[in-house]
Amino acid sequence: MKKQWKTFFYFTRTERNGIVTLALFCLVLLVIPALFRYWQPANAVDFTAFEQLIADTATARRAPAAPRALFYFNPNTLPTDSFRLLGLDERTAGSIARYRDKGGRFFAPRDFAKIYTLSAEDYNRIEPYIRIPGAGQKAHRTPEAPAKLTWFDPNTVTYEDLITLGLPAKTAHIWVNFRKKGGAFRRPEDLLKIYGLSPTKYEQLAPWVRIAETQAAPSAPPAPAKFASIKKRLFAWTSTAPPLPTGSNSTASVRPLPGRSPASATNSAALPASSR
């Protein structure tokens, strides 16, 4: 057993030299990084300017978008830029504009709090200056006004006519915006595409819908000039060609066409008219 272990761990002189060299090389690799720290002085990176830039950016985001100026306004008609003058940021002003573009309306000052990006602090600050005409009248909050039904084309009817037909202001805005975005009505059932139009109101309006007829499909384009000339020449040739002679020797008088052998011309002439 001892002899086997001795044989297993026996190395020649060349192998021993290689092992020592490899061990020294690994030791040098481990020591060099530690020595390099003493040879190369550490240069501290100054992040003060970068941290100040981050702090300034965060402060700018929290700062109001424009100087605050309070004045009486109607949120249904006030331009988007004027909301910035009230101290609202650009995101809130954009949310109000998109809400109105989709047919949203403010019927009372408390409806202005529906804007989800509007903070409670900003709402409480500008709420006393909100002025909505007819906000205290109950008629403006009813879903439908008294209807005056008349014939109408849903593709051309105006906002005022829709109000006259008894639609709520919000539904009328959705109707008009639907057409501005490329929507069209091709049959009375298409009125159900309007979001907010109740089935009862649809049944009331459907008999009064008159949609203008679409233009007839354009006629087929004329044939190309080249095809027309070929057709004309073919018709002239068939109308002026002499009749074939009859009789047993009729095949002898048939002239072959250019590029064809006499035998093929004779066979073509001998065939009956129904098989050509």
C-alpha cells in the first residue's frame, strides 16, 4: 500500500520544476492587485454636480407650471393654455382637454373634480371661481331635453339639431366627434354605435332617419386603345374575307397563311365550321 502511494505521487524532475513554476506564477497573480493599490493613488470621483442636477430636476417637476392667477372661468370653454395660468400643470390641462374632446361636459362646479390628475388642493383653490352658465338649473342635468322630431341625416346633422332632437349634450358631442374621426352611418341601425344613446332613444329616432343614397359605382373603364384597334381590324378582316369554295376540289384552292405549311392549311379548311 505504501509503495502504491509512493508510486502515485512520484514526479520526475521536469514535472517538479513545472509544478513549482506554476505555483509561483499563481502567487504573483494574487499579489500584483494588492501591490497595484499602493502604486496607483485612488482618485475620488466627485458626484456633487450630478447630484445637484438631480435635485434641481426633482424641484422643477414639483414646481407649478405657471404663476398662479385666479379669475372666473367656464371649464367647458376655457382654452387649454389658460388652465396653465390658473396654476395647473401641463398634465392636468391635457387631461381636461381630452375629457372635453371625448364629449365630456361640466354641469356643475363639483363635476370639475372628476379630473383624476387634479389634486384636491388645486380644486379647493379654484372652485370658487368656476362659473358654468345654467349650472343651478335642473334642466341641464336631465338626461334628455324635450324632443322636436323631424327628418334628419345622421351624417350631416349638426350639434344644435341633435340637441333639438332631444339628445343630451354629452351624447351630441360624442356623435359629432364620431364623424370627425371618420365614422359614417349607412343604415339606421348604425346609430347604436354612438356611446350613450339609449335603446329607447334609438327607437324614437330610427323612423326619422333619412340617409342620402351613396353614389353609383363608376362604370368600367374603356378598353385600351391597342386592344380596340386589334378588335377593329379583326372584325374588318372577317367581314371582307371571301367565302370558301365548295365541292370536292375545294381544298386545292385554299392558300396557306404565311408561316404555315400547305398541309396544315388544307386540314384547317377541311374541318367543319363548328369544330374550328
